[in-house]
Amino acid sequence: MRKIFFLSIMLLYCLSLNAQTKRSLVPSDVYRLQDVSAAQVSPDGNWVAYVVSTVDTAKDKRDNNIWMISWDGKQNIQLTYSKEDESSPKFSPDGKYISFLSSRKSGDEKDDDKDLSQLWLLDCRGGEAKKITDVTGDIDDYIWSPDGTKVLMVIEDQDFSDTASSEIRKPYVMDRYHFKQDYIGYLDRRAKHLYMLDLVTQNIDTLTTGMYDETDPDFSPDGKQIVFTSNRTQDPDRNENSDIYIMAATPNASMKQLTTWAGTDHSPKFSPDGTSIAYLQSSSNEAFTMYGEDYVAVISKDGGTPKLLSKSVDRPATNVNWSKDGKYIAALMEDDRESNVVAFDVASGAMKKLSDGKRATFDLTPNPANDSWVALMSEPNLPFELFAVENNNTRRLTHVQDSFLAPLTLPTVEPFQSKSKDGTLVSGILYKPANAVPGQKLPFILYIHGGPVGQDDYEFDIIPQSMASAGYAVAQVNYRGSSGRGVDYTRAIYADWGNKEVTDLMGAVDYLIAQGTIDENRMGVAGWSYGGILTDYTIATTTRFKAACSGAGSALQLSMYGTDQYVTQYETELGVPWKNLDKWLKVSYAFLKADKIKTPTLFMASQKDFNVPVAGAEQMYQALKSNGIPTQLIIYPNQNHGLNIPSYEVFKYTNYIDWFNKYLK
């Protein structure tokens, strides 16, 4: 008895000691956070290949390597150990090999050889990976033929503009309407085409050529046909259209257009019997461009009228996949801060949920051996992991994040809903420090998501997590324009930027003040991308916020025409500036009212961002500087819209907290 009592006391002591050693999350935890992605299930259903991304602090970059875990989760094996990016692992149809893309060098290659990803093959029974392609253009995507003898690849045309021996790059020469794109840069006339690699002969046949891109390929079950996505209108740059095409899997084959919707049709998948094709169709035609959602659709391989299975649900879908028996189509679906796995009966159109709960879900992959799935899932206090979805239940497969979470005490996360002054019901998520005292009013940060089409959901988000861990209440608000609440909710801000969104954001703030949660005298606002744009709109509308951080934003929208990548949307939604100047000036009010802004604001931008160019932050910084308002500008060298250097991420999150600490604490 005394021994049991002693052991109980020791256990309580150890638990207390463990609790005392836990700490709050800090920005530098970025270095410890790993990313999981690209799951693929073996043909026998017994293994899942996936990619784990870890930070190499010495090189200040992420390394991506391929792992494999058994379906029961008991065996976990690292397959590659490269310091280069490894991506897109796929099992061969017989399950003996795993293919992947990598820019690593083989034994006879020099480090100064062009840095292109090639296709590699790894024997699951052991041994070194073998490079099986040496193409001169980037491999964008690939799939195995059903019999395992061929690989269909999407390859971008070779870039001949930078092949001279001189270190000075040739001038960019462009004649396209859409002439720039973030991460790609200035656009020439190179396109992405389909090529067939014969694994026996090593011959590569060209299946498509010309000025059009072909993407999203899929084989028919017998391997004789392929479907793909393409925009083959007269000038693809001038619209948001794409359609589904079908052709024989042979060179010089004619192609047939299956869909004719004026919006976007994409991501086709053959049914198991080869008679039908599932795909995604946008709700938006050309008039609404980005303000829509994708429906689950199915069409005969011979064409005809498509059946829109998810239209009546009025929620955005992604990642369509057929069940093994072909009776239903599984997909991921957003719904008011959640995203889960759903399935649509092909015959009746009836929908059922295969997973449920307060979580975010991405990258749905079928198990070829049965009607189960692998999905990438996250919860508010759990970064993304792989889960098996089977028998209407979810089961966690990987435990990559255990070491990250072990030393941390994370903030509390809870949902809330508020009403805007016009009566609109708006959903949000509230983060509070783990040690927050009940009833205590906390300094507050309104953190606004980008898009605008997208939603703040129940996933682990290190930005509000780090802010809340620093002692703030943090709210994320799905203002009108966000997804997950239906098409009308998303379209509400069409050609009317900075109006209803700000109304919804301030309604949420008023609600939290009324609840006694936040200190209305110590409030800050921040966001990135459209979140940065809305930050600018908000501080030009009200002086209630004592500090702001605007990242990758813009305010003088008139100046964005011709400098960013959204010319198609601008001309469709706002019209050309020389004919619709009043409308352009209306949405530029954040800059034109810069003399009304009294909020000390930190601006951030990326030097090579073509999504929201650096000029957007520079103009607002200059305006506040000229008006004597405390401000600062941070530029991330050689970065695109999203930061991909770990130390820059840490620097960004640290500066958020330091700026707010300076003015709110």
C-alpha cells in the first residue's frame, strides 16, 4: 500500500514538473514546424507514401523528403535523404516502385547544370533511386499508365531565353495580354504539353503541341484514352475559361472538347468503368471571375450535358475522386470554418459526410484497394497530419507534429458569430492566451485573411497562435467575400471593395467588446494580401485601432492596373480605368484618404511579388511618412507573394508582435 502511495506521489510530481516546463509558442518555432503533403496509397492499400518538409537552419531553406507509412500506422520509413526538393511520390501500378520528382544531380552531373526537376524511380525493396528522364523543360506533373509500362508527363516548353554563355540575362520580350505571373515572372509564349514516356524503350512521344497549356491529365482504366484540361479559346489570356478534352493516348491523335461552360472546368477523373468523367466546374461565369465556388460535376466520356452533383449544396468543393465501385464521388467541401470529406451518389445526387468536425482538410487521396481515403487534416491546435478516412470515421496515421507540440502550451481557440450593422451574420474564430484570466479584457488584434475568396478555418495557424501566445486576444473573421457560406455571400463584394468587408470586421469587433473579451482602447489590425488591402481600408475608415500591420497590400488600386497579374479580373469587374475612372477611384479610397489615417502602421512587402506588387506598400508607407504618422516599411528580398525562407517567416511574425507590443502594451 505504501509503495502504491509513493508511486502516485511521484507520478503527480512528474506531471507537475512537465506542466511547468511547457512554454508558449514563439515565432522561432517556425524552425521546428514540419509540413506533411502529397500522400499516395499503394495499389494493395497497405502503404502510404508522403512528403515531409523540414527546415535546414544552416542553409535557411526547407528540405523535402519522401517517407512511407503502413496503413495501420505502425511502420514509418524515410525513403530519401536528399538536400534537394523531392516531390510528387507515386506508386507504380504493381506497387514495386515509387516514382518522384527531384532536382538532385546524378553521379555524372555538375552542380552548374540547369536546375530542372526530373523523374526518378525508387525500388520499394531497397537500393538507390535512379533517374529515368533527362528532359530540357520543367516536369509540372505526371501519372502512370494503368499497365505500368508508360508515364504521361506535363512538361513546360524549354526556355531558350537564358541559354547564352554570358552571365547577363537576355532582355524579356513579351507580346501577351497577360504578361506576368507571381512565382513565374514575366511570361513568354512557352506552354505546357503532354508527353508519353515508354519505360521499356525510354522513348518520349509528344502528344500535344501549340500555344495552349494542357494540364490535369488522367488515363482511362484501359489506358487507351486520356482526359485533360485546356483553355483553347482564341486568346486564353483574356478570359478565365478552361474545358475538359479527351483524346487517344497516342501521338497525332485528335482531341474532342467535352465541356463548354464559359467558366472553369478542371481536374477530370475517369470513372472505374471508363464511361464517365468526374470533374470540377466553377459556379462563376466570365462576369464573376474569382467570386465563385467549384461544383462536383460528372459527364459522359462521349460528352453531353453534365450533371452538377453539388450545386444545390452551395458550398465549394475540391479534390474529386471516384469510389472503387464507381457509385459515388468523394470530394472535400468547405462549410463555415470547417472543411471535411463528403461523397455524392452519382445516380441520385444525394450527399453524405465521410468525416465531420471542427477541422480543415486538404489533399484527398483514394485507397485503391477499398473505399477508404487518406486526407491531410488539421485542427486548431494540431498542425497538418495524414488521417485515414474509413467507415465514416477518421484515424490519425502520422505523428510528425508530436515533437513540435510536446514543449508547447497553445492558446485556446473558440468559434463565435457576430451581426453586422446591416444584419448580416458573420462567423469568426477567437484565440486567447492559454493563461488568460476569465473576465479579463485583453489587448486585441484583428487578423484578416487574404483572398478575398477563402476562409479562416479550424486549422493550426501559426500567425494568430504566435500573437495569442504573446498575450493578445486574436480574432479571425470571415467577412463577406469569404468562401464557405455560399455563392451569394462570396459575390456580395463584387466591384465594391472595402465596404461590406469593413462593416463585417467592425461588427465582429463590436461584438467582442460587448462580450467583455477585449480592451477597446488597445486594439490592432493586421493582414497579408487581401488582408493587407483590408487593413488599409480599415485604418482609412476608422481611428479606433492604435496600431496596424499591412502586409503585401495595396490602396491606390488605380495604380495596380498593368503592374500586377489581375488584368482580366480588373477589366471584367471594374472596367478599364479610362472609361470607369469613378469606380477605380472609389476602390482606391484607402490611399485617397491617407490624410485621415492616424494609426501607426508597419508595412511589409516582397520584392518580386507580381500578385500584389511592392508598390502597394511603398505608396502607403510614403503617404503616412509624408503625413507624419509613425510608420515603417519592410521589404523581403527576392521573395514572391508568400515567403519561402524560414528566417524571413520568423522575422515577419516577430515584427508583428514587436509592433503591437510597442503601441498596445
